[in-house]
Amino acid sequence: MMRNWNQERRERIADEQLARQLAIADSTSDLVGTIDADGFLLTLNAAGYLLLGLDTDFKISRKRLIGFYDAKSRKQFLEQDIPSAIKFNSFQSEVTLVDYELNNIPCSQVLVAHNDSGGNIEFFSLIVRDIRALKAAEKERLHLQQQLHQAQKMDVVGRLAGGIAHDFNNFITVIMGHAELGLMSNGASPELKADLELILDSAQKAARLTGQLLDYSRKKVIEPQIIDLNSVIRDSQQLLHSLLGENIRIAINLDVNVWPIQYDHSQLEQILFNLALNARDAMSGRGEFIIATTNSALDPEEHYSETKKSAHDFVTLTFTDTGCGMNDEILKHIFEPFFTTKEKGKGTGMGLAAVYGAIKQNSGDIQVESKPGEGTTFTIRLPALRNHKLLEEPAPVAIKAHTSGKKETILLVEDNSEVRCLLRKMLAKLDYQVLTAKDGLEGKAVFESNTGKIDLLVTDVVMPGLGGIQLAEQLTSLDANLKVLLVSGHHEEILAFDQPYKPNIKMLNKPFAVDRLAKEVQLLLSES
């Protein structure tokens, strides 16, 4: 009997629809398939075979879908995904597939339940998408977010540290200065001199601490110079042995062709010694400390923001110890000022904070790897001058031997009355004529009323109204021969000043000793 024409047409249309659906399924990069009510695979597109690591002739009807899930996803599929798909018709979730090579593949999955005419489950269809790239991007986003959060936190703490250092530098300047003036007095008894020396020693220790705060906050005035990193390390070996003790072996592995760097020499030494002391404490005085240098080209996949901005070539400096190591919680805080794991009175918590600030201020990066009981490695990356040749250091500028002035006239401008009084006494003690002013506006007025009589301007940088730098600019425009000594414990304005290295303009950071003030003043006044 001939088949009904309408029946044939319906079958032909159904076959065409199925062919189109299969073509669409095979054109997508997602796994598209079906499973029966017992979970056995019925159909699978080409991308599905590829995702599961199967040959195209593999008999999928023998495999249940959950055979490709890890243990956690199998439990989730049976207890959550299937019941939810039946209840809501479809359900979306994340699962982890395990292919035939035992690779874990994070995936998103949409499971759809299909019922027969009686309302019973006939089969399930599913779409599974490989989200490894998405997970990697999310991990990268979180990594960058954490870096931003850490940078913002360190910046806030750095601003606080810089402000504290500024105020403390004024106090310490006054303490140190008066102690030195007392020691210079001929009438001081031996007992008084001993007390003054103790005061001076304590003040100098406090000055080093505020110096570390400024290193951390990146507000310290630095003097970058072309440096052979290997030479600095070799020159420091003897002191390193003294610092670490005879029971710590020092291994130094230097790349003989290491590129020059442009760095502040004193900060580089501070980094070296602080990390050495940190390693000594971590090893309890016994173990191995390894220093290594090497040349490196920047890997674009690595997250070294500062070197990425400033250079494609850099020198890598690593410090490795065999000490107690650190856990993840400690690693989160090690560069924060005043954070320390040492017992009370054994450390200030500023060593690594100062290292961090000094490296960042010189456009470098520092990373740390450590595990409890497995030691610690600090990796420092410093922008390199790959094609730069090291030059011989110029001979130091000669300073006249006399330790006192020749009655030259100095205009002293300082808004802090205690510091102003101290500096006036210091300069008078050095046999200079001193005119004083409490701020920039008064200083300008004193200068204008003594035209041609003032040899040197000594001024604080940060003052209300007319600041020291602005005052210096105005007065040097009136007298091109005027010498200027900028004095400050707060360095943001000095760092922004675009003429700090003119021969007639010098900088002096608070706190300072009398002999340092004397040398700077003499150096300026001796220049023609």
C-alpha cells in the first residue's frame, strides 16, 4: 500500500530539521550532546569528542556522562543538576571534566530535561563549554586587583610614614644639634659630655629610623649614579661576613657580564645589609646565605609593573637563605612598616619596609617566595643600562681645610622657631654673620633690605605662604651669584624641583650633624 503523501512530507521535513540541527551542533566549539534517563551518552558532536579526548569512532553509547566528571562534579550532577533540570526543565552549573589524559577541564554546563507525551523523562540534552580561558582571565583579574589593593595600601601607609618622618626630623635635628653644641663647649664636665654623647647616639639611631620611613614612603632625595652591581656586592663582602657571623656560609654567584644599573649607592647598600640581617635572624645564626646576579630580558607575561614601564632589560638580584621561612599570612605583611615577627625589643619592623621603598623609588620591583621550613628567596629586578659603559668616578671636590667661616653673611629662613634658633647658634659658632626670618615673605623682605650683603641663603623647604624653593627662585633672580642651601625633612617639593643640581644650589636633609652643615656651607661659599 502506498504511503500517505503527507506522512512522507512530514518525515522528510523532520529529517531535514535533524540534519540542520546536527550541522549547527557540529559547527560550534561547545560540547553538544544527549544522554538517556540513565545517563548514558546518546549523541555527541565533533567538539564533544575533542573536548573529552575521544576518537571519532569511539562507541559513546557504552559511556555514562558522569564517567567524565571528577568526584565532586559527579556528586553534584546526581544530587543537584539532574533533580533541578527535571524540576525547572533546565539547569546551569559549573563542572570539572576529566579527559582521557586525566586533564581537569573547568566547564559551564546547561542541562535540559525532555519529556515524552506521558510526562516522563525521555532524555536530557546538554551544552558544555570549556571555560579554562575564562578562569585564567578571572585569575589574572583577581591577581591585578590584589596588586592594586596592595599598592593603594602601601601608598596610604607611605604617606603617613612620610608625614611622621617630617615632624620627627625637626625634633631630632634640635636634639642632635644641641647635644653637639654642648659637646663643643669647653666648659662641659666629663660626666656631662658622657650624657650628651648618649643623647647624640640615641638621636642618631632615631634619625636612621626616620630615614627608613622616608625610604619606605619614597620621599627621600636620592642621587642615582651608574653602578656596577657586582662591585658593590664584592666591596661589601667583608662587612657581610661580620654581620652574619662565622656560622653562616655566604655564597656569591655573580654574572661576570652583568649590565650596569642607575641607582642610589647608599640605598643599594642599605638593601643589601637589611636583607642580610633579615636572613641572619631567619637562620638563627646558622645556615647559608646566597647572593646572585644575572641579566634578564623582561617576560611580558610577568607582573613587574615598574620594570615594564621603564625598561625591557634588567638585572636580577636574588637573596636566598636557608632559614625558617614564612607562611602566606606573614608574606602579606612583610613590607609594611613596623610589622615584625621578632620578639618585643628585637626589631623595629622597618628593615623590609625600607627595602621595599628604596627599590620602588629607584623604579625596581621586589618579589618574595617562602614556605615554612624551606627558607626564603627575595628577587629584585632593577632596570639595566644594557649598552652603557661604566665611567671612572670623578675625583671628589676639594673642600677647604678651615672649619669656620670668614664672617660671610647668611640669611636663615625657617618657620620652626626651635630649629631656627638651633641653626642660628650653629652658624654663629662657625663664625658666620646670621640674619633670620620666620617665613619666606619675611625672608624676602630681609634680603631686599640687605641688597648685596648676603652671601648665602639657608632656607627650609616647606613653609606657610612663600615656600623655600619659591623663595630661592625669586632671590636668585634678583642676585644670580646668591648661593642657596635648601634644608628639609620633607622631600616632596625637593623631588619636584627641576633645578636642584645647579652649582649654586645644594640640598641638606634633616637631621644633620654640625660638621655636615659646616661642610655644605663651606662648599657653597668656596665656589666661585
